Amino acid sequence: MRILMLLPRFPYPPDRGDTLRSWAVLSSLAARHEIWLACVDHVPPRPEHMDYVRQRCAATAVVVRSSRASFWRGVGALVRGRSLTEGYFDHPGFAETVRQWSQTVPFDALFTYSSSIAAAAEHAVVNGRRILDLGDVDSVKWATYARRSFPPLRWLQGVEARRVGQQEERAVWGHGLCLLVNERERQKLQNRMPRAETAVLPTTIDLDEYPPSPLPGAGPAPVVGMVGSMFYPPNVRAVNWFGRYVWPLVRAQVPRARWLIVGSRPVRSVRRWGRCPDVTVTGYVADVRPYLASMRVFVDAVDGDIGVQSKVIVALAAGRACVVTPDCAAGLDHGDPPPFLTAVSPAAFAEAVVRLLRDDAQAQALAARARAVAAAHYSTQSQMTRLENWLTGDAVRAEGLGVRADAAGVNPEVLSV
């Protein structure tokens, strides 16, 4: 098939949740189909990354605009009654690329990732399936942020929640099938749009990229680790909660334990933890796998029913013993027994971490279970077959989905604006 793929970020390297998801889709489909990739970003891809992606696509276009220009375009959209998000990602060059390609290429399918760029999909002429991957229901995230904020930020985030919700509805009705990251997110959308055709496509990971590595033993200086974008508010909140309330309890029982915080663009409150002699804050790393391999215990203290914690999927694939919040666990498919320990209160969280630092048998058993769950539920190789069937229409009959066909109405390059 000839597939047009629209993304809100250049997908390589897959070093954050959205690129982990989009790269799994692109790399899998490109092995058997022709991909025309158009995306936007605030920085040009590194030449080696661009070449790596271009080799897998029939054509690749990246529209680059600075974060500052995107922000002011978002503010303009907000003033005009649209969402800041849509304005941030909107760009005439992106829409023009989609329009020009559609005039010359008879596309068999469209894959749009995120409602933030779905307006450009209106310019795509596709003879077959139109699939929207929402991943998370972002309007619910904005509403959650608003409840936790104070005026005037609360008002602004409330406005954004409503307008992103309208944006999501337009995007859903402009496509035939809407994919969500888990059943929890699918239900959020179904509650608002009961007639929409929806399905769950988990965020997946190529297990070949994460070969099993031995879990570090309960040595003299065991490592407790976190991974994630350290400017993302839920991650920042989780780091600070763990540092204030859990880490002192862990250190009191395992004095030589170390805490490793791995992730890009750490905000000041996260960087502050690096002043402690037993804590390391790395900032951006090109490859997270060596850091995961050093961790005896992986922790994720994010709270709230926000999408899926892709970082936990990565930790499961790496075969790490994990301690997570119930909110994290609820966003994952895992069966029984679960491949991690769960805890809510600081005392319970610390007790679980200390237990895995000391109890080698339980830590090793959890690590083995983690890898097995990743293979069973989050393997790219198995899940992408379902996506391919949706794109070809085979899954319509197999899963009872009424995917609508579309009648909407080329040079590889990086366009900087």
C-alpha cells in the first residue's frame, strides 16, 4: 500500500512516549508498504537521523519552526477561538505538502497521529482507510491540569481543555477509525462520542532493541531509577514527591542506595535533587538502555489516569523490577500476577522499593515476569499486524469495526521557517 503518515514530531530517535509509539508504527509498516512521511518539529533532525528515516520512506518532509514562533502562532489561535495546541502545530507548509502529494500520489491509506495536526489531514486525498491515532485523550489531560492549578492558569487550561475537546471531535469525524493507547483512554472518548469507531492499539516496543540483561544484584550501592521527560508536569510532580517523601525512607534503611533520574530538559526542581551526594540527574541521554541496565529497581510515581506510562513499558521490556502507582498500573495490560509492585503512600512505596533492593528472589522473579508481559502485550511484531489489518480493511470484518473510506476533499526535504 501507499500510506500517507502525518506526525506532530520527527519520529526518530524514539526517545519519548510519542516518538516511541510513532516510530514503532512507521518502522513496521515501512517494512512492507510505501510510506510518505510528513511531520513538524521545532528543531531540524540530525542528518544521520534524517537519512535513517528517509531510507525507509518513499518521501519525507519535515517542516521546522522554532518553539517561539510556534508559541506565538498558538497564542494567535487561542485569540481566534481555536486551541493553543492546534495553533502551535499548524503550519501552511505542512498542509501544502499534504496537498501536493495528494495531487500526484494515489494514496491507499492515511495514518494521522494526534488531533493537533489533524487539520492538515483535511487536505489529504485517500482512496482507502483514514485512521486517527489519538493515543491519549488530550482534552482530559488539560482538564486535569486545570483542576490542579490556580487562577489565572486554571482558567487558561480550562479553555484549552474545551477547545482541544472540540478539536478532537473534528479529527475523529474526519477519519474512519480512532485508535487509543489503552481501554481506559478508549472509554473516555466513547463516553463523549458513543458513535465513533474506536479501538485500542497499545504503545509497543521492538523487543530486539532490548535484549535481556541480568538484573543487578543486591550489591553495596544498588540503583533506584526513574526515566522520562523531566519537563513534563506529571513526571516533575512524581520526581519531587518521591524525593521528598519516599527517598529519605529508602535511604534510612539502605544507606548506600543511589537514585538515578534520567530524562531530557530537567526543570529546576528536578535538577535540585542532583545536589544530593546519592542522586544523579543526567539530563538528555542518547540511549537510555545502559542506564536501565544499571537499575536494580525502576520506579514510576506518576499519579492520575493519564494515558499510558511508556517509560514503564520500556522498563518491562528491559526486564527491570518495578514499583509503580496504581494509576500507572491501571493503564497497562499485564494479567496476573502483575509484573510490578504497586504502592500509594510514601511508607508503602518505600517498603516496596526496599524489599526489592534486599530480596533477590522476588526482584529476579518480577524482572522475568516483566519481560514476559512485554513480549505478550507490547511486542511491536504482534501488535502491528492488527494495525496493518485495519489499514487494509481485514480487521473490519474480524473485529466488527465499520471503518469509513474517505472521499476528502515531492521532494524529500526539511523546510525551515
